[in-house]
Amino acid sequence: MQHDSSVLSLADRLRAEVRRLGPGERLPSSRALVERHRVSPVTVSRALALLAAEGLVVTRPGSGTFAAERPVPAAGPADLGWQAVTLGDRSVDAAGVAGLLTPAPEGASALSGGYLHPTLQPARALATAAARAARRPDAWEMPALGGMPELRAWFARAVGGGVVPSDVVITSGGQQSLTTVLRALLPPGASLLVESPTYLGVLAIARASGIHPVPVPADDDGVRPDLLAEAFAMSGARVLYCQPTFGNPAGTVLPPRRREQVLAVARAAGAFVVEDDFARHLGIDPPPPPLIALDGEGRVVHIASLTKATAPSLRVAAVIARGPVAERIRATQLVEEFFPARPLQETLLELVSSPGWPRHLRAVRAALRSRRDAVLSAFARDLPELRPNRPAGGFHLWARLPDGVDDVELAEAALRAGVLVSAGRPFFPAEAPAPYLRISYGTAANEAELSEGVRRLAAVVRR
């Protein structure tokens, strides 16, 4: 659950008040708290729920809220050093992913993040869809394995290219889809070719699974086919991961001719191509057809996600594959997670089947166009020396920094100055060829916040 600043502020005040009470003593009523602290009943309810989750209070319906029993403090910290021996030398580094999911501090301009600002999310439509889904008599029953037939059919139609519902398996979001697909395709110790730079979440999955990411340089048009062939030959890899459409972090789009070349190189190497199509519905300009629409050999494993165009907690996606690899993916998904929650599948089906869905997509695309142009204008005014790219979709700009600048230190200094941006280095699977920043224009509240964020960033760069 996310809490706004008023909820957290009230919780802090109530926390101090609870500590002055003895176990079992009653707190003032919700109405009294509303009047005393001049907040809404919803804020009081959420603050008390936060204290209850911390074990500080106990709520008894009809009686009120009471201070909880205080646990007896332990004599000393437990000795957990033995775990280091048992766990061994393998580690899971979630720092990069956690950084992308951490919201900007209060008062900071949010020029980094992985999801649309709440004002761009279809909150009302989602609430309506969820309510309709929850009223269905079988909403909490187990769904069909592989996903609800109607939802599989919708994804098949949306992707096109000869995809049929039996090619589709419904999964619990794009990140889970990547985990399932990579584990299905690659054993520990295998190599995975990736664009460089690439989505840092796939690098984290690969390393946590014992898979070795091998960089293939990309330019303004995406991964370079000439270097891709060389990478297949040198590494012995049999899988390429790529984001051909509005890739994260650079926002690149693989042109039609290069898409054909990538498939030809993969065919010559006897390899699969994992196509992460997470941003197709965020196109400011119409994107080319997906790679899978050009594939008649079952070479492309396509991941289609709607989370970026909707809301972070709508964790439903689809993996599309053909042939024996599809069976391997379905089996891996079944073993790892059984199935995505049926209420979420029903909610997504209600949402995309409603007349408001195309209107929402049009509104999002218009807003992204306006925000992209606003942040580019701000760069031209306040930071003309950086000259970030002009993506045709998604919500990230990619800005080359002057040689010698430490992008990680710059991002940390920017945060201290009140603007959240992403350093480019974590998006490279090996050494970064130059310093970069990723600037997100879909995560801020409005164009004024974007402009102010660039102004603050400019002050940091010049220092």
C-alpha cells in the first residue's frame, strides 16, 4: 500500500501518542482524531492501518483502537553468521531494480521511474473493471491453465501476425515473463546476448539465474546486426534478448529493414530472439509491426505487457511462442507460479474490452507527446550542451554527458538538489562506452515539474 505525506505525517504523530499509552489503553475515536489533526477520515483510517501493520495498535470493530502489548526486547541480536557459509558465494543484486521502483522523495522532481504518473493511469476505469470482475460468480476460482481463453484471444488479436490463442500463455507481468522465458531457454552458465545499453531488470534476472549477459552494441536504430552475428559466433549464445520498440533506456526503434536482418542473423546462428514489447501501447508515433509478425519459424518469443500503459499493480502479461519452445515455457510457468490470479486476469479483460480503452490509449499518447516536447524544450533552454535524443514513443530520453563526467555521481548530486534521474552506467552489461543519463518524462506530475527538474539538473551539471 502506498501512503501520501499526510498519512505518514499523521502516523508519526499517532506513533508518539501510542508510546505514551499503556498496553490496552484506548486511543481517541476516529472522529476525535479527524477534528484534532484536521485531516480526512480516510487519512485517519490509513494511518491507523499503518500502525496496526507495525503491531503498535489493535483495532476492535465497534470498540475502538487500543495500544497493543509491547514485546519483550531480546537479550541481544541473534548470531546469524552461520548463514554466510550455508548460502555460499552466490548473491542476488536487486539494487538497480529497487532504484527504479523507489519513488522520488517529497519535493523532488521525478525525472526517473518505470510507470506512468498516477494522473495518466486509468484509475477510474480500473476500479470499474475490478468491481465488475469481482462480482462474477467464479471470480476466485482457478482459471484455465495458460490463462483465460478470452484474454489469450485478445492478446492474439492485438499482436497479429498470424498469432492464435493457443500460442499465448498469460503470465504475472513482464518481469515474471522474462524470468520464466530465460529459465526455460537457458541453463545456468549459458550466455545471453543483449543490446548494450539494455533494460537493467533483465541483467538482474540473468545474473541471479547464473546466466552471462553478453553485450551487443546498439546505435540510434537499435542493436547492430553486423556486430550481432559476430557476437553469436564468438560467444556460442543461442538466445538474443532485445526491445525493438521504444527500448529502455534509449527509446530506440528497430527499423523494418534492420528487423529483417536481426531475424536473418538469428536464423543463421540457430538462435531464439526474445522480443520484449513492453512499450508498444506508448507509441507517440505508430511503431512497426512486432518481430513475431515477421517470423514464420517459431524463432521469436514475444512478451506483451500492458502494465506500462495502465498501472504498476496490474501484473498481467502474455508470452507468445510456437512449437516445442512454447511447451517448455508453459511448463516452466506452471512449475514456478501455477497461474496469475484470476481476478487480475478478469480485471484486465474487462478493461481492454471496454469502450474507454482506446480513449485511454489516445489520451496517454497525446500526454506523452506533450511531455516529451516540453522536456526537450527545457533541455534546449537550460542544458543545450546535452542534446538528448527525441524518442518516438515510450517515456525515456537518453542523454550523452560530456567525457569525464561520472554519471553515477551526477545522479546522486542531482537527487540532493531535488531532481531524480537515472545514471546510464547500470544499463550497460559491461563497461559503458561513455557517460549517459536516462530522463523519464512520463513519471512527473505535469510539464511544470519536468521543466523545474531540468532547471535543477542544469544547475548541478554546471557545478
